[in-house]
Amino acid sequence: MIGVLVLWVIVGLGVALVLGRGIRLADAPGGAEPPFSTADLPAGFRSSHS
């Protein structure tokens, strides 16, 4: 019985480590440039309403 509990603790810690690493990687700022804005468009593609 104690062996099963120890196994569950080990499995739980492993899952927690994997999820924590995934969340940390997802929250890390990327090295990609920010997306384009309307200011980056040529004048012919911009709306005349702005």
C-alpha cells in the first residue's frame, strides 16, 4: 500500500514538473518581432477615414 502511495507521489511530481516547464515556456517572451500595425502599411493600403 505504501509503495502505491510513493508511486503516485512520484508520478504527481513528474506531471507537476512537466506542466510547470510548459507554462514557463509559454509565458517566456519570444524573440519574434511584434506584429505589423497599420502604420507599417503603404499609403495606398491605408483607410482614408483615419
